[in-house]
Amino acid sequence: MLLISKVETFYGNIQALRGVDVKVNSGEIVTLIGSNGAGKSTLLMTISGVNKASTGEILFDDQHIENLPPHEIVNLGISQVPEGRRIFSRLSVEDNLRLGASAYDKGKNFDTDVKDVYDLFPVLKDRLNQRGGTLSGGEQQMLAIGRAMMARPKMLLLDEPSLGIAPKLVNQIFIAIKNINKQKKVTIFLVEQNAKKALELADRGYVLVNGNVTLEGTGQDLLKNKDIQAAYLEGGGKK
Amino acid sequence: MRKNFLVSSIKDSLFTGLIALALFGPIVGLRTVAKNEVLVVSPKWFIVLVIVIVCALGRFLTNLYIYNRDQKYGIQSTVGKSITKFLDTKGTQIALSAIIFSVIFPFLPFTDRYLMDIAIMMLTYIMLGWGLNIVIGLAGLLDLGYVAFYAVGAYSYALFAIHFGWSFWICLPIAGIFAAMFGVLLGFPVLRLRGDYLAIVTLAFGEMIRILLLNWYQLTKGPDGLTGIPRPSFFGLPFKSFPEEGEQTFHTFFGLEYSPMQRIIFLYYLILVLALITNLFTIKIRRLPIGRAWEALREDEIACKSLGVNPRNTKLTAFAIGAMFGGFAGSFFATRQAFISPESFTFIESAIIVAIVVLGGMGSQTGVVLATVFLIGLIEVFRDFESYRMIAFGGAMVLIMIFRPRGILATRKPTITLHKKEVIK
């Protein structure tokens, strides 16, 4: 479904991605783990078109998207939940959701689509008239995911959904991600620092180090991998 | 803590006194007088001393009573809260009564020509403020050159009306379209700019338009200005005291005595309707996808991109639509004055409009009205004391910034409320 080959992305003179190859099949949950500054968010931003790849190809459903502007990529069916949620804090929760829908169909199916979001995150229904900025971190993340789902994506890009959120809510959000994948048949590409949780959830995973993919495999294989345990999973490094 | 605070605020006010001395010392204190055909400096140190003491004392008092964090509810928050609460609960009634008042205003017993002129001027500024509010308040693009669109509207109206003899109602939309085109023209080069940099470019754009008008003599008659701009007619019925043979005029058609007030009243209603259309448009568009996209763009551009909002088109439409209303106001200005010259479109006009929007509380429609009445009204009240007008104007801004640093009406109502009405805090 998504095929990334030899992608390189720069910030000015600094190279963030050094020839990344990643493949995501339809219906999968694929996760990308790596430390701070490895280039995880850059890769997501490059897929969604906010950052541009200087070389390499990105194919989505056999269509080149590496040179498309972000709004056209969203219209093709790739929605992004950006890092740090980036909800519109002075707009109401409902406006936030409507903004997610506007790309897809100018909000014509808002009423039906918003019900799906309520099924995923019932708490948003009670918060509809509240300003986005008054929600808790976890609720904001739910809103960000819900907002992205309003565009009826075929594929959802999630950037660190567990960042700065109470552990109890992290579980809820991961369950929701699984539901989105299984019930709504949305392909998931998940970037996480919480490697254990992400690998448990994912069908397959990639490890990104300094802008290069160094390891790939099924989620279970990567969980058992000694190097990964040492580098990313708690306790592994002490032995 | 208490004592520390006192010491620090005394220090702070002494420092303010120093700044005031540095500023007013040369400006006020050193006055040049011509004596025996020679310029001599005659110092006015006493006045400087008074100003410095006033500044230091004022700073000390504001420190004690307004910025004092020990007082849980300072003047600042109580005044603000009561205003906001009042408008939250009675907002619709106030708006309605204001509209009704403006409709019957021309027929009130105390209304004279002078008051009507002020009212027309205020309404023009309110309309400009509402138009600029689309750009600044909704889309968050600080535009310091808004007067350029006002000028484009005025000149395109005047040129079309003079050279082609087209009526007001044809020229008005044309002027709006021209202004909108100039909005897009400004919008394109500044798409990547934000904040201060955007403000600088828009400021320069405003000056460019003025200088262009000043120097393109063949078209605009430069500093001489355009004269003889046709007055608007009442749907084809002109306002004339002596109609030509067989010509219907407003007063003959309605069988009235001719009075110059008739045209003034018509102009008043014209600008009232135009301003209300601007307001209605803004209120409505905030609920449409494009209006929501403007507000989202103001909040977070990256999030907008990742949601599939096209930032280029969104910004350009904001510039274009804001400019269009500026153009409408401009053509009204041209038809009212019957004479326009580049002097009417200087930077100070832009500054006043921006001040109205910012002091009103960015994005607040009612705030624009309050700020206009306050600022323009103040300028008018002090018209008899010519030399003190600017002091009053500056003082008013300082007071608003002290008591309502985020504008008179800083809190905005939610764009839409579902189910039941809840107050968003």
C-alpha cells in the first residue's frame, strides 16, 4: 500500500533521513521505533508532504506522492496525527472535528462520521463545546486521532500518540488504534518511543537509527531481539 | 513578600521616571525659540519635571493596584470580568438595541448634521475594522497596509464613475473586485511570511500603493486628487435641489421639500447597510469550512497541512475577502467625499484601523464597535482642543492596554454550540 524507497530528507544542510526503505501492506499495523533524533517524525512528515524528500520515491497505492502538496496527499487517503497532537486549542472540540472532515467532503457526512469517532472515544461527545485547549493530554490525543479519522483515511500516520499522556490513557489509546485497524480496516503506520507497547501491537516493525533503517521484522521477533531489548526496552541494557 | 514587592515597585517607578526623563527631556524640555532672528534654546525643565513625576507616580500606582498579584482580584480582572459577563449574558439584546438605535438615529431630535457626519465616519471605520478583522482576527495575518485596499476601492470607484459615468451600484462591486485582486496580489508574495515579517511587508505594500497613486499622474492626477466624483443616487433618483426639465429627483418623486440632509441620511443608511453586510458575512463564514480553516490556520499551520487544509488558498481568500470589504468601504468614502487624494490613505489610517481591531479584542465583532466608538469618538470630543487630541488618543490606548491587555473583548464566543448553550471558559 505504501512503498518508501531510498528517501533522503534534509533540514537545510542537516540530513535527517539517509536512504530509508519502508513498506506497509494494506491492513497492517507497522511501527517505526527509534531514539530521539533518529528521524522518525521526519519520515512521517515526509510521507504526509509537510517536509519534502530531496531524493527517493514514495508510492501510495502505486501512485507517486513524493512531490504532492500535503492537502492532496490527505485527499488520497493518508491522514496524519502529528506529534504533540497539535489540536486547535482556541477552537471548540466540534470545530476541530469539522476541520478534519473538511478535507474529505467539506463536511457533508459530518454527522455520520462523527458517530464513529464517538464510538472510539465516547469522552469527546461530552466535551463537544469545550475549547480544545481545555482538554487533558489524553483527551487531546483522542481528539487528534478522531480529527484525523474524520477524513475517512485509508491509512493513518500516528506520531508518538503516547507522548506525555497518563499510562492509563495510553492503554485506551492503543486499544483504540487496534480497533481502528481491525474494525475500520485502516492501515496504521505508528511511530513510537514506547517501543514495547508499539511492538506488541504491531504486525511488523522497523528500527530507525540516525536516519537509516537498521532492523526490520515482525513485532514479536523484534521484541525478542537482544539488541533491541538492550537499546529500547526497559531493563534489557543492564545485563 | 509584601515588602519586596513595595521595594521593587518603587525601583520600577523610578526607572520609569528615568525613561520619561530621557524621552521628554529633549522633546519637551529643549524648546527652540526665535529671538532677534536667532534660534535660541529656551529650556522648560519645570514641565519636564511634572511629566516625569506623573509618569513615575502613574507607574507606581498601576504597580500597586493593577499589577499587584497579592490582590486576588485586581481592578484589571474585575473590570474585565464584569464587561465580559455583561456582554455574554446580554450580547444579543445589546447588539439588537444597537442596531435599532442606529436605524432610528437620523430621526432623533438631537441629531444634527455634525452628529450625522461623525456617525457616518464611525460606521466607515467600523466597516473597515470588521473587514480587517477577517484578516487579523480570523486568519491571524497581521496586515498593517489595509488602507491600500481602501485606497484601491476609492480610486477604482472614482475612475470608473468619472470616466464611464457608471452608477454607484455598478461601480461598488467592481471596486470590491479590484480591491480583492490587489489583496491576492499582496497575498502571493507573503504566503511564506509570518508575524513581524508579514507585518513589515504589508506595511510596505500600503505605502507602495499610496506612492503609486501619488506619482501616476496620468491616471490618478497625483497629489491634485480626483474631483467631481458622482454622488450616489437613490436607485436612479438623484439628490438635487434644482432638477432639470423633466428630471425626477428624490424630493420631487416623494413629494418632499428639498433638504441637504436627505442625502446625508441616505449616505448614513448606505454605510450602515454595508457595514452590517460585512458583519453578517463574517458571522456566517465562520461557520463554513473556509472560515473554520482561517481560524485553524491562525492556531496551527502544520496541523492544518496534515489535515488537508490548503494553506495557500486559505490565506489568499482571507486576504482577498478582507480586501474586498476594504474596497467597498473605499468606494463609499469616495462617493461621500466627492474628492479623493492620496493624502486620505496614509499609514496613520492603517494604524487606526489596526488599533481598532487589536484594542477591540482580535476577532471580536462587538469589540470593533466599542473600540471605534471609543477611539474615533474620543478624537471628535477633543476636536475643540486640537493640541490635546493625540494625547487623549495615546492615553486611551495606554488605558486599554493596562486594563484590557488583550483587547476590550478578549474572550470570543464559540463559533457554534450544539445541544445546549454552555459558556466556554
